[in-house]
Amino acid sequence: MNRLNRLIFDNPLVLKEFRTRMRGTRAYWILFSYLGVLTLGMMLTYYSFISLNHRYPTLMNSPTAPAGEAIFYFLTVAQAFLVIFITPAITSGAITLEKEQRTYEMMLLTRIPRFDIVFSKMSAAFAFVCLLIFSSLPLFSICFLFGGVSPGKLIHTYELLLTGSLFGSSLGLMWSSISKSTTISVMLSYATLFIPVILLFFALSYISFLENVSNSSSFMVSLLGFKLSLYGVLNIVLIFLSVILCSVSLTHIQAFPQRMGWLPRGLTLLFMYFVSAASCFLVLSSNSFSKSQGPVLLMTIPTQMCYLLPCIMIPALVIIFATGEFTAWELANIIKRMLWGFTPKGITKGVLASSIPFLLLISIVVVAGINTGFAMEIRHGIRNAGYPAMQPMHQPTSTSSGTTNMKSFPHEYLNTYKGSYATSLKQMELQTLNLLAFFCSYVFGFGMFCILISTLVQNRWVAMALSAVSLAIVVILPLNSQLNPDLRLFLTMFDPVNPLILLSRSFYMGLPVKIFYQDSTLSLLVAGALSFFLLFLYSIFERRNNGANSVSIRPYDEMVAEL
Amino acid sequence: MSIRQNGTERNHSMAMIEISNLSKEYRTSGQKLLAVNNISLALDKGDIFGFIGPNGAGKTTTIKMIATLLVPSSGSVFVDGLDVVKEPDKVRSILGYMPDSFGVYDDIKVWEYLDFFAAAYKISKDKRPAIIDDVLSLTDLSVKKNAYVESLSRGMKQRLCLAKTLVHDPKVMLLDEPASGLDPRARIEIRELLRELQRMGKTIMISSHILPEMEEFCNKIGIIEKGEMIVSGDVRTISRQVRGNQVIEITVLEELERAVSLLESMNEYVNDVKIMSRSHNENQNTHFSSSTGHSLQFGYIGEPNHEYVVLNSLVDSGLKIRAFHSPKADLEDVFMRVTKGLVN
Ligand SMILES: Nc1ncnc2c1ncn2[C@@H]1O[C@H](COP(=O)(O)OP(=O)(O)OP(=O)(O)O)[C@@H](O)[C@H]1O
Ligand SMILES: [Mg+2]
């Protein structure tokens, strides 16, 4: 209670925000134009519907319900777009404006906890977005006049709008805490918002597809033993991501960098566990679902799709975590420092030297997450996957009679698809170690490469871009079918270090993952070792170059340890 | 103002600010720049330290390291016995920092601005109004209490920033060029304010390139150039160090030559007798006509505090002495000599 009081009622930043935000006319103009755009669009939708109805009266059997639906979809989409583009605009200046106004350092030196800074900036933006979103509620009520929209749908929409705006604001805040100027921060916010928005769009179309197939608006999935709607999963993911982004801001809003580096790392670890388990559940439960629906949904998602998300996310995480800068001291003691990175203390510090061990930890967690997914699906598959009642043998009435079915059903079901390209869960479980070996060697190989690049270019952002480009050359370029044959031949050289190759081999050919499949693991290990050797050479070269006249910059934690 | 924060542990040393072998290297895209190079310094309670150096000498960098805004590359800084790297939060609560370029928030009133910082320094709600009134009157801004901050003039903003620095009654104040951009009147006012703060027992560190205003109230100075502290210590000691001895200036009504020869004969006390130019004389004492006195300068090399021996012998020989004094150490002079590499 005391803490809450400090956070909200006695928080100088919140107080200042409330004193100044609604001062002047700017906020009211934003509100006015927001509602204006929505109203105008809604009217247009309505009139186009009316004219359509006049021209083709036989097309509609219910006179108004489609109008309600059309208006609802327009409002949802328009509002989602507005919210997505307004939220980062509010927060991406939150910290950079302080930097530009030169009040940032003064604020850092006060005794406001950093957590309060993040909290108040987020809540100020979130409160304003809530004001916008809820002021449009009366417009939504018009949909109910026409009918065709259920209140549950409205609630889902609002939930998603809120979590989406939370994500947008935390993204803006993160860039704001990292960059030096508002212009850069705004640009980066919108550039990075682009990808999540597309992913969100796909997720939503997938959900509505499932909804259409199942004829129910609340398609439930089981997640680590909890029953959730797909919207719920999406909301959890968005909130989780927002928390991670906020924790990144938290580590940047401070005079001394690298303190509390454990927070984003720990959260990322948890998130990766959640995501890999969840993706597994989604894949497996939609399989069970399609089986239950029989001919309605012919496509089954192969079990190997569970590897898709990790195969995409681990390279991205390598690029994010294994780039940065070594201090001169670290570079001079590179071997000692890299070894220190493997100590528990090293991993919790958010420094470049401990990025490899941290990423290895992530690989372990991801594989564990996938395995949890398999194991839980084997155990709880029937009970929670939401099978319809027409298959009474799969509907456990009591736990004692249901247990046998519960265990056998997924295997039995998956075995029927074995002929195509789905592998049985048990078989997948047996591959855990191989998968782990692949991910670990991948992290080592590509991670070392990224570290080498960032040491050479000495700029984190350039290093990130270069690593991403090299990843794209290895992964995305071979996917292009209209490629020059010579180039294609050249690109096959990179196959052993392509993370997607694992997926495609087991995906299309039904081949099990092998530790030394096509020497992939070995090539990755060699690439990593080579990168490390080059890094070592560079550090020797650098030490020779500097001589004794340079001050060795010791890392922060080293200084504290010595004191 | 409330006196808070007394539970801080004290180290073996009693110095308020203790800097030893402090260095800072900036690395920007491969280039290295040693902005501060091996500086050591100790300031006691109540000291006012003038930190002087040309542009880019590393003053701001040093002050930021003391203010817990930059991590030193090597060396250590203790403020009131607290390590700035190890316990930045404790240091921040006893420290007032006024940056060289600072800003103010938009759409906010003067008292709200101060209230914001008071709240940010965890001063309880009921104590804030009194403190705000206090610091406003101390900085002569009481009339502007309800004005919007962006409507203040530059000098007023500067004073507001100083007021903000005082809100939590810090023991140590770091003022980075507090007087730049101020008119002479405001400058004098700031000087008065600093004297007042010194009386309150605060330790103050001021950086500036405007030298004459520093010697008025600093008891210690340090001169920094290219990241290296060339000289530091007591103002008078430094000027003696620079000139080799203490300088005494006398004004005689007539018989200049006899005075010079007399002084030159006392070679165990006096060296380097110089006749000051008449124009200098005029400037210094404008209410005298140009013929009413010649001034000359000599270096005193005798025992400290025995300058009266010279005066006595001059008076005994019948010379008409109008003035006998030791001019204040001229910082401009010190600065120019030192930064030209005359003294190492
Ligand atoms: N953030 C930074 N990155 C790189 N170099 C910097 C940075 N800040 C300062 N420098 C360099 O460090 C040196 C010292 O700068 P500093 O600001 O400490 O000087 P100063 O004595 O305060 O100068 P001034 O009198 O102009 O305020 C300068 O050469 C400057 O270019
Ligand atoms: Mg400066």
C-alpha cells in the first residue's frame, strides 16, 4: 500500500505529468481528431453499405446485421491502426525529450527510483491511450443497434487494443531510453513496430480462421495446464513483451550502464520458455482440433512446426545479445573475460562477454519448453484441447476412466499421420538432445561471429545490421527460387550453418534431427572457434598498437569488485 | 531548510571530496580521447574550489564523474567518504549538481518545478512549501513564484536551477559554470549567494573560465589543461608558487629612485624590484592625480609574516609611503602563466 502510494500519489513524475499533460489545447485536439476520423469512417462505411443494399437487395437476408459487422470491423481496424501509431509517438519522446531539454541528468541525480520513472512514463502514455480508446466506446455501441456483433467480441477487441497499446508504448519508451534524439527514437519505434504489427495481423487472421472453422468465438487452448482463449495467449505474449521492453528501458535509464542487466535477461529467458511451450501447444492442439473436425480441415500442421519459432527466434536473439562493445580492458583480457562470462555472476551482468553463456542458457530453456509442450500434450492432450462432444471416447467423464485414453490418444492420432510428414511425439522427445546440440552449436558459432563483427566495427548498431545481413544471406537468399545457378551453388556452401536447414530437413523429409547432421553442428563449432581465434588475434594486435599510454578502461563491475 | 541525511558512514579520511588518480577516456567509434588524466584532489568541508581551465580541458568531465553521471576509467572519487561508483545513490542525496547546460520542463510553473525536484528528493509534502519559499528568496526569485518557467530570462533560469540544486540542502555542490551568460549584476548576486552558502558550511566546486570572479570567493583553485591538473591548492600559495615569492606593492609620494635603491639594498628580504607604470597607477587609484605617487612592486623572500621589517626600514629612512600592500593573487596572471607552460 505504501509502495502504491509512492508510485501513484506521491510520484513527482506522475504529478508533473498530470499537471502539464492536459494543460493547453494539444491533448484536446488529438482527442477531437481521433474521434473525428473514426466517426467519419464509420459514416462512410454505413453509407456504402446502404447504397450496396439498395443496389443488390437480395444479397442480404438480415437487413442490418452485416452493417453492424461492417462498422465493427471498420472501427476495430481503424482504431487499431490509430492506437498503434499514436502510442509510440507519445512514449518515444518520453526520455529523449528530457535528454534534449537537458533535464535528464538532473532527473537521474534525484532520488526517484528508475522503476518509478519507467512506471510513470508508461502510465502517463497508457492513461492517455485509454482515454482515446474508451472515448470511442459510444461509437461501438452503434454496432449493437444494427446487431451482428457479440459483446464477447467487443471485449476481446478492447483487450487487444489495450495490450497492443501497452506494447506500442513500451516499444517507444525503450527506443527513447536508448537513443539520443527524439527523431531517431521515433524512426526506430515505427521501423520496429512494423514487424510485430504484421505478426499480430497474421495471428489475428489465424484466430479468426480457427473461429470460423469451429463456429465458436472462444476457441480454447490448453497452456501449461491452463485453459486460455487464443486471444488470451496473444494478450499474454503482448504483455510479456511489454514487460521485457520496459525492463530494457529500466537498464538504460541510469547514469551507469550495465546495472540490472539481469532483469531483461531473466525476463527474456522466462519469455522464451513460455513462447516455445506455447507454440508447441498451439501446433499440437490445432492438430488435435483438426483431427476432431474431420474433413473440415484437411491440413494438419506437422509436429516439426514446433521448431519453427525457436529456429527464427534464436538467431534474432543472438543478433540482439551478442552485439555490443568491449571496453579496452576487456579486450586486453579477452580470454579471462570470456571465461568470467560463464560464472553465475557473469551471466547476470548484461555485458557482451557473457552473451554466449546466456544464449546457451536460452537454447536449453527453449528445448526444455518444447519438451514440456510434448510432455504435457502427451499427458493432458485430450482433457484440455477442446474436442467436441461427438467423440465420446475422448471425452473423459471421470478421471479414472479417462486416463487410458488420455495417454494413448495423441499417439494413436499422430501415428495415423505418420505416413505423411508428422513424427510421433515420443520420437520428437527422443530427439531433444540432438536439438539441444544443434541450438547450442548454433549459438556458439553465430554468436562468436557477431561478437567478432561488433569488436571490429566498434558500433553496436552497425554490428547488428551486418550480422542481420549475413544471416539473411545464409537463410533467406537461398529461398529465392529465381536465383542465378552459380550463386545458388555458392550459397549451398552455407547450408551447414543455416538454422532453417534443420527445420526443412525434418519438415519435408521427415528425417530426424541428428547431432552431426550434414556436419552442421561441427561446421558451426568450427566457425565459432575460428571467430574466437580472430578475436584473440585482434586483441593482441590492439594491445600492441596501444602500448602503455592508453588508460585501461575497466568495466564497472570490475571496479566495484576491487573497491 | 531541512537538514537530512546524517547517517552516512565516514571513511578514514575527513575530506569532503577526495579524488585520487582519476582518469577518463572517451571512446567514440574507435577514437580515444583522454579527457581527464590522473587527477588527484582533496577538498575539506567549507572549501570553495575554483576549477579553472580553457575549453575542452576536462572540467565538465571531472565534475560529472564526481556527480555520479560518468564512470571513471580508473581512479577513485569519494564524496563524504562514499565511493561514487559503489554507492551512487547515497552520494546523490548529499550532492547538488548544476549542469553547464540545463533545461527546464515545458508548461510548468516555477514553484511546480521546485516542488517536482523537492518531491524527487523525497522531501515530505508538508515541508515542501516552506523549502520552496526559502530557496526562492535565497535566489531572489520570490516574485516569479507563479510564473511559467519558460517565460523566465536566461539569468533567472540559471538562478532557478541553482534554487533547484539547493532544494535538498546538499552538503556538496558542484556548479558547472554557474555564472556564464549572466549580466554583471546577476554575477555579483550569484557571488553573494555563494558566500552565503559558504557560511552555511557547504563544500562547493565551481568551474569557470572567468578568472577574476573566482579569486573573490574561492579559497582553493585548480587549473586543468588537456585533462591534466597543472596546479591546485590554496589561491595564495599558488600565486606564490607561480611567481616564486610573495609580491608586495608600495606607493611612495616622491623619491622613487631612493626607494628603489633602498629596497634593492635589503637583498635578504627583497628581490625583483619593478617600477609600475604610471598608467597602471592611474587605473588603480583614479581619484589621485597622476603626479601624486609612484607605485612599485617587489618580491618578498623573507620569512613569512615578517613583511613589516621592510616597511619599518622604509619609514625609518623618511620615505613618504602612501600604501604598502600585497595585491591579491591575480588569477588571470596565474592562469596565463600556467597554461602557457611556464610552470610545470
Ligand atoms: N561524450 C563525449 N564523448 C566524447 N568526447 C567527449 C565527450 N564529452 C566531452 N568530450 C571531450 O572531452 C574533452 C573534455 O571535455 P569537457 O566537456 O570536460 O571540457 P570542459 O573543460 O568542460 O570545457 P568547457 O570549458 O568548454 O565546458 C573535450 O575534448 C571533449 O571533446
Ligand atoms: Mg564544460
